[in-house]
Amino acid sequence: MEQTFDTAGVRGILHQPENPRGDAIVLTHGAGSSINAPLLISLARSFAEAGFLVLRYDLPFRVEGRKSPPLPAKQSSDREGIVRAVEAVRALARGRIVAGGHSYGGRQTAMASAERAGLADGLLLLSYPLHPPGKPEQLRTSFFGDWRAPALFVHGTRDPFGTIEEMQAAIRLIQAKTDLIAVQGAGHDLKKAAAMAGEIQARMLF
């Protein structure tokens, strides 16, 4: 069952499983998207069918009606929204909480987790934007040394925000269990991953 969720400033869609397992997944979107991203919808429905309580939610910048995220100096507001979303779902689920998202949303979730130990039991990062396209020297890894939550990365082999080899090198900086699923032929939109929900679920480490 899918229902509108609007609690504590968190806006999204809650997917209630018919046979709950007690665990929950909290997912958000990328910089140019919303909770209506096909990838999020597909994965949320598949995870719910597997027994997870799933919330796909809009980041604060989207709730405020903006089309793009704030400048880096003000992106902490989006991380605060991530914390609120995880806490709201933790009140509904008795088991473990996996937090994550696509691209910008996943990166901000990982940063929020590094800033707040224990925020989530694990992270699911879809198309982590390792660097701007064409600028491999501008790595977005400054907080990786503070990262303690186990994480599963799902990344396309044609993603201009980072090659598989670059991702493999970067995640070695993380002092927690990590895994990487390479989606053959997929770009940054990761559309091909929609059919891989079963494998993603099986390889989540948490």
C-alpha cells in the first residue's frame, strides 16, 4: 500500500509492505529530480514487496519549491531534512534503517551519516557523484575518513560522474564495510538498476 507521508516537515510517499520484516529503507532523489523519479518508484515498490517499509521523500529544497539544490555552503539544510526523514521512519519501524538516495541525495545522506554517527544502520548509494563530469581531480571524498556506516554503492559503467575504477579506489578510504554493484551499460540515471532490486537487496550489508 502506498500513502502520502507528511510528518515533521518530511514530505513523501510511504510504501507499506503486506508482510513486514521490521526493517525500513529511506530513499531520496538527485539534484534535478523528485520522489517521482522512475528509479525510486520502481525500487521502492520492489523493496516493499520484499517486506521493507519504504519512504521515498523530497529533500527540503524540493519541498520549498526550488528546482535545484542550494549552494554548498547552505546544503546543510538538506542534510537536516535527511535526519528528520530517518528519525520519522525510525519511529515506525522496529528493525534496521537503511538510508540512501540517488546522486546528490545519496551524497548528502552519506554526509549526514558521517556527521551524525548511528543515523542509519546502512547506506544505499545510487550513482554516487564522485566528481563533476570531466573533472576527476575534484573528488567529493573529503568526509570519507569520517564515514562509519556500512554502504552499498550501485553505479553504472557509463557514469560520467565516476568510473568503476575511480569508485573502487575512493571507497577504500571508508573505514566501514562497503560493496559495489557495477551496472553494465548504465549511465548516471541508472535506469537499468530498476530491474536489479533483488540483487541490491541481497547485497545490502546491514
